[in-house]
Amino acid sequence: MVRTEKLSGGQGLALVEELRQRFVAADSGCRERVAEILAQVRSRGDEALLHYSRQFDAPELTIRELRVSDREMDQAGQEVDRELLASIRLAAERIRTFHEREMEDSWFLTHDNGTITGRLVRPVDSAGLYVPGGQGGSTPLVSSVLMNGIPAAIAGVRRRVMVTPPDRDGRVSPALLVAAREVGIREVYKLGSAWAIGALAYGTQTVPATDVIVGPGNQYVAEAKRQVMGRVRIDMLAGPSEVLIIADDQADPEFVAADMLAQAEHDPQALALVITTSESLAGQIEKALERQVTTLDREEIARTSLRTRGAILVADTLAEAIDLANEIAIEHLELQVRDPWQWLPQIRHAGAIFLGPHTPEAAGDYLAGPNHVLPTMGTARISSALGVETFLKKSSVIAYSREALAQDAGHIRRLATLEGLGAHANSVAVRLGGQG
């Protein structure tokens, strides 16, 4: 079900890159289709939103029903059981506590000559949160509401908007609405796919545009985000979800197999990898996978993922495994080894790091607190998890006294003259009683 290979030379990285390339990026047909949808939303506004929503989601949806009403929000609270509500609230508390540490402060430097420089940190005015609901709303991603909505709230974003596709009856999962209410979101629209992204980017008669768009989605959502990027800020261009588990000879094969399957059930193109120093463990993991996969509701998805994009690699040493992990720069990295804290300082590139046998990646997905929106496809080398900073922007602040300008004038004019910008030099000179 999954390939197992002994590492030699640079073979490991080449194999992982081969597996990653099996992810089929948006083809030209998808790009053209998304471009057409975005153009229609931009030119026809609500009319286009209604057309696509009726065609693909809710055939009887009306413009008046596009925005979730206060009555629907309130009713959702009565439809969600207390145990689920308690879980949502606990997760929200953990996520909020973690992300509050990320908030940046404005700062200023004051010099003796009267110069003041600094940085002013301000939130964007609005943010759009895309939340998938699965086919017919069958798998509402409540965790995405929390992971995207809470950092935006901490940043101080005044207007936070959620879009999510409705079911055929034009309803949104009560669980999603309750989660939205718990994080202070009251503006929710029944919109999915590329037309939802278009509405958030360009605005329509009913849906005002936003400054930032975040949240996961299918190929059409990802491509739409790519096409509107620049007009708005987006969180990231993410590929299929990934996990890499580094395991020594003391790792429990059942734990390792369970975490591989937890990744594989996401999507047939999910990437589940293991690097182990034990050939014996590699064989035990394969057997555990075969036993556990038969118990999954998403068995076929998991089997396809492991068969086409899964691998167990055998390294000679943990140091070799860590070196390869840094080259791979995985989204989720698990260290199921003796004393994982010893190896943590050597990890340079990973979206999120999970230490020890009792830290499944699922804990990070839902309840631990750190954000689960993470860089994929090797971009952990240059990118970070979604956080409060995603919704912040910084302005430089500069204030000179006359004395300070006089002290710096010669240097400013000299550099401006070198660059052939005489008006720059003159803008200094006229303030000091001269002409450039």
C-alpha cells in the first residue's frame, strides 16, 4: 500500500519531490474557468453570485437569502448540542491564548537632535474568511472558523466576513454559525467556490469587498485566490496537506500508522511520509497501516493517498533523517523519537513541529492553540503559519526637527545628487534657507 525505500545519497529528497509533483496544480482549463467566473462577478455582481450558487449549490436561493440572517444565527445556537459547544469554546480559548502573544506593538526611537522614527502597527479594515463545508455541508470545518477568525479579531480587524457554501436547501451548518458567533462574526454569506472569492475581492451590491482573504478550499478556491492576489492580501497558496514523521526504533508503529492515515484521509493527493532509522519498524508500520485503514470511513481516499503519495524511508541515523527533513520543509513534522527536545534546535524548516509519541498532529488541528493554516509544498523554508500578523500592516513614522535636518542635509543632498534627483536635494535645501 505504501512504498518503502532505503535512503542513499540525495535519493530521499528526489523521491519526495517526485511525490510532490504528482500533485496536479490548476490546469489551464481550471485557470480559464476561474478567470471567467471572477470576470462575471466583477461585472455582474449579485446576479453572477446568484447564477453560480443556484447552478452548483442551492437551486432556490434568492438574493435576500444570500446573507445569513440574525434569526438563522440565533436558531443555530439551539441546534448545536452542549458537548460540541463546549469543545468549540475550549478550542477557541486555547487558540486565543496562543495568538494573543503574537500581537505586535507600535514603537518609536527618539534621538537627541529631535529626530523621531518608528513603526505604526495597524489592522486592515476588513477580512474575508472562506470556510468549506463539504458536499452538501456534510463536513463543516468548524476549526477553520476558529483558526482564521480569532487571529483577525486579536489584530483588531473591524469587519470580519465569513463565506461558506450552502446545502441544496440554502442552509449553512449550525455548527459553523455557532463557531462564527463564538468568535464575534455576525456577517456570513452563503457563497462557495471561486465566486465567493470574487465577491470578497471585488465586492458586489450585497457583499462589500475585503482587504484580506484567508481560508482553505478546493482547486477552484486556490486558483481564485491566486488570481486576486495583489488586489487583496491572501494567507498563502497551499497545496495538499502533508506530514513527515521521524521515528526511531522506540517509536510505536501503531501511533505512526495512525498519524499517516490521519493525513491520508484528507485527500487522495495528501502526502504522508515517514523517515525511520529502523528497518524492522518500517515493516511493522506497513502492517499497522493495513490493519487500521480498513476501519476508516474514508478508506479509499486514504489508500489512494498512501499508494500514490506515501512513503517510508529508512535512514542510517537520526541526524541524516533531520537533515532530510530540513530539505523537505514539510507542513507538519512529528518527532517520535527518544528525547525529541534534544533534536528541536536542529529543525530549521517546518510549518509546525509535534514532539513526542503523545502529540498527534490532530491535536494541532483542533485544540492545542497554534494555527493549523500552514505552508505546504516546501514553502516552510520561507513562510510561516497564519497568525495575527496576517491581518496587520505597518507604517513607518518619521519626524525631523530643523536641527536634525540641518545635520543630515549634506548627506541627503549628496546621495540625491548621485542618483540624479535634484528636486530631492532641493526639498532639503529650501527648508534650510537655500536653493539647490
